[in-house]
Amino acid sequence: GLRLQVPRVLRAIGTEAAARALLFSNIQEHAWLRFRIALHLSRLHEERPHLPVDETRAREAALRRLAFYRHYLPLYRDLEAGLPPGAPLVRAVGDRLQQNLEVTFRLIQLLLPDAAILAAWRRFAGGDARDRADAIELLDHLLDGPLHRRLLPLLDRYHRLPAAWVGAAGRPERAAMRVQELATDEDEVLRAIAIHTAIRCWPLEPPLPPGLEENMDATLMERIFSLESVEIFAGCDVDDIVALAAIAKAREFRFGQVIFDEGDESDALFVILEGQVRFEKGGREVFTVGPGQSFGESSLLDGAPRPVRAVAVSPELHALAIDRLDFLDLVSDRPELLRGIFKVVSRDLRQVLDLAAASARGGEIGRAHG
């Protein structure tokens, strides 16, 4: 946790020595930290373009990221073909592909600061086939040497597909072998999810080698698998989900038990694992939510008193609670966590406005008939 703060601190220092420390770091076992280092290094050079860059080191780093991309791509293809839809392991490997490709673009931007490399990345990652083709054409004109030879064929081969980091159809019969490969991967997050997948979710034939145990707490892994399917966290990287699972606390309630009352302090976001919750306003039922849904998002952001009463309406309610202060601490270095919450809160606001407009139209019609 402390190491994850270092890239942001070095970026804030902003000196040539700080930029060099970021560029010459070589984190092996922690892929998310490696990604955060590249992200802050890129932003530091956007903020201070006069800082010198060791071009040899930047090129070497970009080529290493491409090597990782090429390594994980066939694994992703086979896992996607052979694992159940929405499997967390597929999502996790997909995140690694995206991160390595983004880091490659950000390192190229250090080498070509006057070119719109990051704009090309955004078009490649989030655009349609035409946008990705335009991004490839730009890189074709700007790059030379090993980077051109290794990056361009890779992008050109896959850019026509819906997602830039999804390859051609994989072989489902190889999925079990891919899970076993990842169960010994140096990436601690991929390794943990692969082992958990093999032990609890998708038993392998043949099984994992004897003595291979989970490198993360089993309870933490269960929370990761629970949180990754929640709507407000759907757009988060697997590393963000791991961080959220680490601060989440299990909560249980009985039928009729009040989770919080109208006007109570907003101290946590809740995610329902099992059971249902009814919300009441002024003693009247407003709506009900169930497994896989969350509640308390808006109060989590503004800290305002709870606008409704929440009551457990199933024999047993199992939930995860994420403390507001713990969440805000996490968001300080991971603003991406807010995207899903903003999306849900905005959708709920639109629904309220639509209901208000419909109610107003109904009142006007009633007055006209009266």
C-alpha cells in the first residue's frame, strides 16, 4: 500500500531526478504498481515537458510492455473461449492487456512529445474500427526501428475487432492449461484469481499441482468475486476491485432489522450478496433491491444524512460494507473508482426527473379535465 503512493509523490516532486527514478524503476511482481508508475511518469512529462528523457531506457521499457502484451494475448483468447461468460480471470487478463498497451503508448509519448500519441491511444482504445485504423496510420508515420516492427503488426492484426486488446477466436480446449499457467504467474493478482478459479469455480482436469495454495486470503478472494459483478464497479480494473475487497467488511442482518434510518449519518456504501433490502420514506415503501446491487452511493459522496430508511426484508441479509472514509482514502489515488458511482447516481437522478416530469404532466391533465 505504501509503495503505491510513491509514484504520485515523485510526480509531485517533479524534478529531473524524480522523473528518472520513475523511468528507471523496474517492478517485477506488482503489475498495478508498474502501471501506476508509467501513468504518473507520463503525466509528469505532460506537466513539465522540459524534463529530459533517457530515450534508450524509454524504448527498452516500451518493448518490454509489448512483450508482456504478446505473452498474455493468446492466454486471453483461450480463456475467453473456454471459461464461463464474465469469468473474473478473463477480465483480469484483459485488464493486463489493456494496461500494457496503454503503457506502451505513454512511453512512446515520452519519445515523441510533440506528437498526439495519447490522443491516438484514446482513439485506439475507445473508438470504432475507423478510429483505430487512423491511430495505426499515425503511428506508422511516426515510429521506426524495433518499435515499428513489433507494435504495428500487432495493432493492425487486432484493430478491426470490437475491443483493441481482444484477439482472434481462441481454443476452448486449451483453457484449463491456461489457468494452470496463470496459477504460477509472477503477477500476484492473476495468480490468486487463477488458483481461486481452479479450486472453487472451475475444477481442472488434471488438477493443480499438489502444494499450490492460494496466495491471497480465501475470504478476500470471495469478496473480489462478489464485487467484480456489481454494477458500480463494472468499469474498474481488477486491481481496483482487489483494493475495494481489502477494505470491505462483512455485515449480516435479520428480517426486519433496520440497516440505517432516515436522517442517519452516511458512513458506508453497501453491496448486497444475499437477500433483499426495502427502502422507506416517511413510512411508505419506495423500492427494493437485491443481490448484486448496491445502495448508499450518493450519501457516500456528499456525506449528507440518509434520505431514506433501509430495512432487511429477507430471513437473512448478507452484505459488504465499504466505509466512507476508507473509500475516500482509496479514491485519492484511484479516481477511476468514481466512474461507476457517478454513472449510477446520474441514472437515478434522471429517473427521478422523469418521474417528476410525468407527475407534473399528470397534474396538468387532471386540472384540464377538472
